[in-house]
Amino acid sequence: MSQNAESGPAEEFDETAHEIEQDQPQVQDQSSGSVDPYDIDASRTDDLADDVETADRILTVAVRRPGTKHFFRVHPDPAYSLPTLLLAQKLDIGEEVYLVAPHLRDHLKQELPDEIGKYRLFTCMNKYGVLFLWPAKLPSADGGGRIWQQSALAAAERAKVAWIRMKGDRAAGAYTITEAMGNLPEPQWPDLTMQELVKLAFADRMIASRDHDVLREMRGEI
């Protein structure tokens, strides 16, 4: 008997099955550890927030004088300026001002007359869209620094209608201004009330207690 007969009938070749196997997608087994499942670069996706409507929200408002190098504007609405009493803490460079709660004003004017003063808070914005409150000191009855204060208030009035830059002129003893020559766009003021702006600006600079750390430091208690 021939060797082929002893080995049995030859297996038939199923061409249809072979074609189906070739059509199946080849999936690479990545369970061997060659790919790190915690690879953050491979896990990155497009920012999902792109599909969500967003709106800018102001979280902080600076309290400072206008910078000498930046053009700025002052909100023209009288509702966005506030005459008030502020306490000024002298620092090595400049000063930091604090809002004083109404029930403490009379007491602190007696205890710290040199640190308590009348100011007008102006709502300002520089040409880069940065919002801030400018505490401009009001002229005092004794006339000390009166020209500086009056020139600052005059600058604020001009800034309500024009982009200006302000700097101190020691020789003249007053502030001088420079108006922008270009046609800069009008500032986009936020939809916030003056009270909301003050609350943001003085969130951590409100003196509502005689035991406030700033007062204790001025007394030499700490």
C-alpha cells in the first residue's frame, strides 16, 4: 500500500474560510506590557471644555495707583467712584490701603489720625484690559500735598474721556499726563456694580475689628 493511502485522505483546503480569516482586522495584543496604560501623552484628548459655553469672571481687583508706563481710563459713570475713608499702612516701598468699616471710623480717626484719610476710589482700566481701583487721596484742610492731590483728581477727570498716562513731576510738585496719540478702542467695562468691585478689591483688606492685625501692628502689640 502506498504511503499516501496509509496516512488517510488528504485534508480539503477551504478557500472561503481562508478569505474570511484574511478579512478580519488584526488586533495587536498590548497586554504584554510594551505599552504603558498610564502614559499621559497617549491618554490626552481634545479639551472637553471646548464644547461648553464659558464666560470670563473677575475674581480679584487690584487697589493701586495707575502705572506710569501704561495708558488707562477712568469709568465715566459717577456711580463707579466712591469717596470713603481708608487707612494707609506705610511700607518700605509705597503703602497699602485698607477699607475701614463705618462703625470704626470715628474711633480710628482719633487713635490713628495720621494713617486715616479721605480718598476717592476710581474704577480704572488700562489698555490691556486690566481692571483696578485707584485710591486717590482728597485734598486735606491743612493743605499738605494739596497740589499733588488736585493734579491727580484733574488727571482722573481727563481719563474719563481720553486714554492718558500719568507720572509724578517732582520739580513741578504735581502729576503730569500724556494723552495717547492713537485711536485706542473704548474700554470694555465689566458688568459688575461698584459694591461688587469694592468687595473683590478689599476682600482681605477690610478693617472691621479693633483687633485687626494691621491695627495691632501699628500699636506695637505684635
